[in-house]
Amino acid sequence: MRGGKIETGQHFEEVIKRFEIPLLQYAGRIIGDREQARDVVQETFIKFQRNGALRRDDQPATWLFTVCRNRALNVCRKERRIMYLDEELIEARDSEQQMPFDQLEQKEATGFLLRIVATLPARQQEVLQLKFQNDLSYQQIADIMKTTANNVGVLLHTALRALRQRYGESARDFIPFKPTTTKRK
């Protein structure tokens, strides 16, 4: 028995190490408040441990993100606000000792892209985050968002198409591009 408890405790610690930061980022984007996001993630892990989710054979990602999402949305409903974009979370990530100019350029590019992403509908923003930030499968995202994998694909395709279009429109004003023509002799 004792060995099983140690094994379960070690597995739980591994789950926390693997999912704590992605869940904090996910909840933070939904709620828009880091402290409340921490509370939501803590409640998610407590529920995960209490419900015996550790004994299940499948991967915990879908379960954790689903519970975290539901808890975060409940917090938002109570406060009547939902925020999917938090530039501070992204900018707060540690960078790999870049030169100051490179850091500034990257922050500007990130901010530019985030402003474009913020123009998308909330469900498209959520699909983009779950797919590209958390590397979840279409089926996992579908389970979390209570939809179908096909609908996830449609949401993702529509979001990416809109991003390309809006980026193209905005970039034209942001970075003037004038192709030069050279005459061949």
C-alpha cells in the first residue's frame, strides 16, 4: 500500500509540474487576473486529486483543461467579465538573454500580433490558445470546449484565415513595402 501512495504522489507531482504553467496561462487569459487564475488552477488540482483522476489510464490534459476552463468561466460569470488576452502574461515570460534591440523588436511584434488576435471572436481566440500554446489535439480541444473536432478545425481555419487577412491589411500600414523593379538588359 505504501508504495502505491508514493507512486501516486510522485505521479501527482509530475502532473503539477507538466500542467501548472499552461493552466495558469489559460485561466489567466480567461479571467484576466493572475491571483484568481492561481486559485482556479489550485482548485482544479485539488479536484483532480480528490476525484481519483490519477487512477485513470488516459492523459490528464483534457480533464484538467476542461475543469480549469469551467471554473474560470464560473469566476467570470460571477464578475460578469471575460478576458482572453493578457499581454502581460506573454511579455512576462523569460527571454533567452537577447540583445535589447531584439527584445524590443520581439515585444513590438508580439504586441502587434496580439492586437490582431484580440479582434477575433472569443471562441477562435480560445481555440488558437489551446492548439498553439498548449499543443492539444483537435479532439482534446473539442472535449474541453464541448464541441466536435470538426468544429474545432473550422474555428481554427477561420481564425487563421482572418489573422492572415488582418495581418496583411495592418502590416501594409505598419511596414511599407515597395517592390523595386529592375530592368534586365
